[in-house]
Amino acid sequence: MIMRSYALLVPIIFILFTTSVSAQSVDFFEPKNDTTVISPFKVVFMISGMTIAPSGDMTVNTGHHHLLIDTEDIANGIVIPKDDTHKHFGQGQTETEITLLPGKHKLSLQFANGAHQSYGEKLSKTIEITVK
């Protein structure tokens, strides 16, 4: 009877594990894709399936946000540079205010570990906005 109970738990544990792993994602709470904003504007980040931790913290399944502006995404394992187009939020911030010139812009949210190494495509999200 006890062995039968364990046999029933194995598939349930597998489903819970695979569901939590596949639920890892980042997104923009605001602005939304294809919206028009007036500069300066607020950008709010979301994360699911991971825990926010400050830079330097290398705990598994943790990291912090990076906002990439009008530039290419960073591949998995590559350190995200820190400059005008690669904004770091290593204190665990989940929002910021940015100023951009009028026109169309691409914003990419990328989550990275405590050493700023990107988790790659699986934890990135890109939107396009228009600034008036």
C-alpha cells in the first residue's frame, strides 16, 4: 500500500516541477507593446518563476532586471554591458522612469544572474513603443 502511494506521487511531482520551470518569464507591466507614450515615462517590470536578488547574489533561480534600449538582446551566459542602452537594476528595482527622443523605440527586458550574465531568450521580452 505504501509503495502504491509513492508510485502515484512521482507523476504529480514531475508535473509540478516541469510546470514551475516552464513558468519562468519576464514581461512589461507598463508600457504595453505598440503603445504611444510621452517622455519621460514609467517602465514597470514583472518576473514569474524566479526571485529577484541584488547583483552579486548567485543563488540559483535568482537575478535582477536589465532594460535594453534600441539594441540587440544578449545571449544566454553573456555578461550584459552597462551603458546608455543597457540599464542595470542590480538593487532589485522593478520600475524606472526613462526619457527617450520622439519616434519608434525597441525596449527589451532581460533577466540576469548576480554576475549580470543573461538568462537569454527564455527570460527576455521585447516590445516596441512610440514616443511623442
